[in-house]
Amino acid sequence: MALIIRSSAIHAAGCYTTTPIRKGARVAEYTGHKLTKAEADTAYEASPITYLFGLGSGEIVIDGHCTAMFINHSCDANCETSEEDGHVWIKAIRKIAAGEEITYDYCLYDGGDDEALCNCGAKKCRGTMYSKEEVRRRKAAAKKAAKKAAKPKDANPNLGKGPKAAKIWKPEIPQMLSQ
């Protein structure tokens, strides 16, 4: 199998196969220097584009310097990734025709406020490169924040709390002295 890099409708450059690939075949290995997440955050703080691949829990990342770094995200991917003996492999999850762009679901889980918008164009595109679990987590957090922001703040912090609830709260007003 031969892979080439050329322009992509998904994102700038993409990785394409020049020969058919059978289901289950290893397509590419994601290689590069291994960094801690903190080192990568520092190194790429001002970079809008990174080629980082999180390993395991995400505390270690691979700083991609390989053909696989050009494999784009798709919500309807033809490949998936797997970690095996310290290696990250991109494997075909279906037959891939010659000339087809190689893609996998990035399943992002860390990105701060970045929306990580998806441009894959799949019929069932979820609109983001975040994993389904991360999308659910972010929606729940946004819902909780909206609920908290909409909750009215009482002028009396003791209002409705235990025995103090029966008391009427009056702000202290300084007495005016007449002469």
C-alpha cells in the first residue's frame, strides 16, 4: 500500500491511498516525540494547529512527525486508532478504495474553549471533532452553568434557610442625628 499527501476538502492537506486497503489492515503508525501534556501545552500555547495524539489517559502525547499526522478527522471514518505495545496504529475498519482519503474519528477530549469544529461533510456529522462522550460532558456542563446563571440571587442570604427564615431581613440604615 502507498499513501500520499494532497489537498483535502476536509482540512487543507489529507492522506490518501493509491491502492485498495482491506478491512483490518494497518494503514499507518502515528509516530513522533513523546511529551507530557504540560510540555505540549507550553510548546504549542500560541499555535492554532497541532498534531498531538494523546496516549492512554492523555497525560502523554505524541508530537506527530509522520505521514499519519495528515490523516483527517471524519464522523464517518474509514479507519480507527489502536494502541499496541507503545505504538499507535491507524487501522482500516472497512475496505478502502484506491484514491480514497484516509480518515479516523479524532474523539478529542481536551481543548478548553475551542469548539473543534468538524468539516467532514458526513451525513451524520456531529459538528465537532470531540468524542461523543466529551460532547455530552460539555453539554451537561453548559446546562449546569446556564441553570446556575439563571438562578436568582436573594438579597438575604438567610432567606428560606432553617429557623432564620421567619425573620424579616432589614438592611442596616445609619441613624441620622439631629442637632
